[in-house]
Amino acid sequence: MALGYKARKRWSLAVLLIALPAWIVASVTLADWLRTRMDGLPVLMELVIFVVLGVVWIVPLRRVFLGVGQPDPDEGQD
């Protein structure tokens, strides 16, 4: 089921305002937990964790953001 332009726009706003901050908090919590479990995490390893988690969140949501910045394609059909 394909989402319409307005639905994608609403979902992308919800993701950016609700899901992304929650993902950031979860990522920082995970890195902090790993740091305490390993008695100090090397800086390079922590950087890799943050880069991977910073890219992974968009993979399942890329279809929501596709074309949101473009003009509404249904606007000219009236």
C-alpha cells in the first residue's frame, strides 16, 4: 500500500519530532551501557557505534521521506 503525498508528509514530521529523538536517547543509552560494561570504550569504537546507529534509523523509513520536499504531485490535477 503506497502512502499519499500528504500522509508521507505527516508521517515524516511525526518521525522527525517523536521517533528520531527517541532513537537518539536509545543510542546514547546503549553507548553508555557498553562503556560501563567494558570498563571504558575506546573513542574510535564509540564513534563507529554512533555512525552506524545514525545511519541505521533511516533504512526502514526512507520510503516515508521519499519526495516529501518536492511539490505536491496531485495539486495540479484539479
